[in-house]
Amino acid sequence: MQEIFATLTGAETYASLLADQPVTLVDDRAMAGLSDSVTPAGVVALCRFLDVSLDDIVGPLVVICADVRDPGNAGTVIRCADAAGASGVVLAGDSVDLYNPKTVRASVGSAFHLPIALERDPLVAIKAAKSAGLKVLAADMHGTADLFTADALLAGPTAWLMGNEAWGLPPELSAAADEIVSIPIFGRAESLNLSTAAALCLYASAKAHHRDVKI
């Protein structure tokens, strides 16, 4: 962090978090101007950019988000990746800005835990994953592999490729994947929310990677 601003109440509330940190005290009006929240927590920090090079995103479990535009979904995918023990996330193509406040809040701190790379071309991200020895699995409802029976497929180093919320993955990205995996739907729902699908895929991989751990 470069600089921290806090109201007197915020500084008292988060005293343990702010211990040994230089803090600039501001009034409530200034805090409202510094924060985009309707009800600011009372602490705002100016931080360095935290994204890393694509070369720094290595296995055994990576998520590539292609054209994911909703900040809540992107932040939740980052949070799920962190929880599942993933080694990194790539926001590729026309994905939402990592530094969008809603993305950061939806990650609930995981944006600061996990290596995250930004790549303009999703195909470059896919090629980098393959070069690093990861099998690229595209999550798509029309996949030929079933997530529930894909343990052998998930056991090795994996990069999950997740598409846009509305239209999924374009044909050229699906074709670039090593395998297309579908999540079974047993009810009448047409599809799953992107972040829900990502959570299922990531935890299926986590289970395959950690067979001695009950999930």
C-alpha cells in the first residue's frame, strides 16, 4: 500500500489492521469523496498495481477468463480460484478491469492473494498455458466430456477456460482448447451463472489434485 486514509471511527475500528501503518485522518465528507461505496467502511488505501506477467502464471491449476465483462463475476471467479488453491488467474480479451472497485470487492481480498495476469489476446493466454504444460479445458454446456466423470482428465496440470456471461466461448477459442467439458444439468435450468460454473470446475480439479482431502 502506498497511502492509507481513514476517518477517526475507521481508524479505531480497524486499529489492529492499521497497526504500524502511516494513516492520514480525514473527515466523513472527504471519505465519501474518496470511496465509491454508499456506506464507506471508513478506511481507503492507495495501492500499487498488482497484476503480474503472463509468464508468472504457472500450474498446476489456472483459470483463463475470456471476455468476462461483469465485475461481480470476475471477482467471484478470482475468489473461487483462491479458495480452490489455484495458482493464478488470467483476465483475457475484453474482460473487465481487474481494478474496477466492484471486481476487487467481489474478490473479498483474493485479488491480493493470487497472481493475476492481464492479456489482451485470449489465444496468447491459451498458447502460454499449453507451453507451460497445462491441459486447457474449455467449460461449455455442449462439451463432450462430463465434469462428473472427468477425474482422470482433471488429474494433471489444468487451465480452465471460461467464456463470456452471455455468449460463452467463440468457436476459435473452443477449438484452441484441448478438451471441452460440460457440467450436467439435471433440472430445468438452461444454464449456470459463470462464477457458479467456475466454482464447480475449480473444485472438481481441486478434488482430483488432492484425492486425500475431503471436499
